Amino acid sequence: MSVHAKSVGKKPSTPPASPFAKCKVLQARTSDPGIRKDVIKAVDFLLLRHGVATAAAFAAELEVVPRRVGGQVAKLQEVLNVDGYEVLRYDAVDQQVHLDIGKLRLLFDVPA
């Protein structure tokens, strides 16, 4: 049986639902489904990387031009940074995006 024949009829696997996507605080912080989708994608990406990613990797994942990472992070910060707590930040010198996982779990009630 060929490799092609084995893959026919199989459904592509879908990634498991993000626990962050179900967060009530997130839903309350933004009603725009497009922004919510970007926030979820960014958080899930950074969680897989223990809270840190290069600007280039972050840009590739969120499908933005690398020089626009700072602006993209600023947009996401409007949702994620709550009451003066810096959950998401961009270090332009080191070209890294940082997610404070502890603050995310505390402020958004995301399970460990």
C-alpha cells in the first residue's frame, strides 16, 4: 500500500483546544473575535516555549512582518496586561517576546 493510499480518508488531526481560549477573563477583555484569536495564538505559542520566543519566531507564528512585532505585541498587551501587571512584553534590544506565565495564570485563571 502506498503512503498516499494510507493517508486518504483520514481526517487531519486537529490540535487540542486551548485552555486559555475558554478563559472567561479573556472573553470579557475583548469582544473582537479576530483580536481574541491572535491573543490565543500568541499565548499558546509562548506557553509551548516556556514564555520566551525570538521576535522572528513570534512574527512567523503570528504571520506578521518581523519589524512589526513591537506593534503586534502592543495590540496584544491591550488585552493581556491587566491593572498594571505586565503579562506580555517585547524586548526590542534582545529581540525577544516574553510572557509572564505566573501572572497569566493568576490574572486569567488559566490552569497549570
